[in-house]
Amino acid sequence: MNAIDRTPADLLRSALAADPARPLVTFYDDATGERVELSVATFANWVAKTANLLQGDLSAEPGDRLALLLPAHWQTAVWLLACHSTGVVAEVGGDPAAADLVVSGPDTLEAARACSGERIALALRPLGGRFPHAPEGFADYAVEVPGQGDRFAPFAPVEPDAPALTVAGRELTGAELVEEARAEAARLGLAPGDRVLSGLGWENWEGLAAGLYAPLAAGGSVVLCRNAGQLSEEGLARRVADERVSLTLL
């Protein structure tokens, strides 16, 4: 844990400098059998490409508001850190009609159409697959992101005291987000190298902290489990052992 980290993007940079090869996000979908493991370096590469998409193709600027209509998912984590890297405010479950741009999963496309700005759709298919046919009025993330640059530099510095995240009626600056993440990591007893298995939703701070920010702040990693209710007790115990989980939150 680096005391000088003041934004979530700083936390990711520190993790990358410390050990780029270690796992950061492991994702399971127990409805489809999908498993994806992202090292710090691979995750950071996805974040850089997505931030370049945001800043370049979508012309997003610091302070712009992005309605993020996605479930707890590894691609959601990428979008959150991409927003933090560009200074865009990520509004989890935000109102598309009031947002500058919207990022939607396949189940929220109709609501997302209320956004008058740029619209990005994610199919949330295994391995980041694209839609068979892109939804009308949306750019397909899986089509747009691969060609983006692997390195990202913001046009303007991201200020720690600027708004970074809105969730369940709470707005946090980048500095507050880092502080809250560290506090949650301490409350959970997380140490560097710990692995948190989380099946919690990301519609509130507690779920976001457990499933992303606290492990990142602590130098740990997360095993995200979507549709974990479909996993048997034996299956859960096997996963905890196989993934060397330190803490389980369902």
C-alpha cells in the first residue's frame, strides 16, 4: 500500500509497479461456466485501451458524467478504472437521461437510450465477445476497444479532489474513494496478497469496495462471482480452495 496514492488510478499504477504478473481480478459466471483471470498487467492494459476510447473516440472530458449500467463484472471494473484515469465521473446505476454518456449491458439497453450523448453497449459474453449484431444507436465495446492504444496519458491531470464516483446516492472524490477503500480494507483485515471472493452486487459502496477497491488498495486481489447462487456448497468450498481465497463475502 503506497501512502502517496491519491486516486484510484494511482492505486492501479502502484500495483502495476509492484508486481505486474500477479492476479488482480478473477471472474466467474456460474450461469455460463465462464472463468477469466486478469493479471495486474492485463487488467491495466484493458483500462488503458478503454481510457483511450473514452478520451479519444468518445471525446469525454474530466467532470463528464457516465451512467454505468453494468453488473458486478470484470469489464465493469475496467470501466470504473478507465473513468478514474480520465477524470470522468462514474455514476453506477446512474440516470442515462442526465448523463453525458452511457455504458450499458444487454439487459439495460432500453433505459440507456434515454442518454442523448455517446452510448456504448457491452454484450458481457465470455472472453469479452461482441454482439452478433450491434444494438441500434450503440457502439459495441468489443468492436471499438481492441484497436485502442496500450498506453494512456490523460490530456489533463486528474485531480484527487474532483468527483470520481457516484453510487447509491453517495458521491466520492478520488481522494475520498482511496481513503474509504483503505478503511474498508482495514475493516476486512486485508493484507497484501490476500484474495477476496465476492458475490456481492455493485449497486452500493459495500459491494464495490469488497469486489474491487478494498483489495486494490490493500495490494490484494478479487475473485468475482456472478450468479454465485447457482453454485453448490461443495462447489463454493472447492473454489475457495482452488483460488486460495482469504475472505469470502456472499
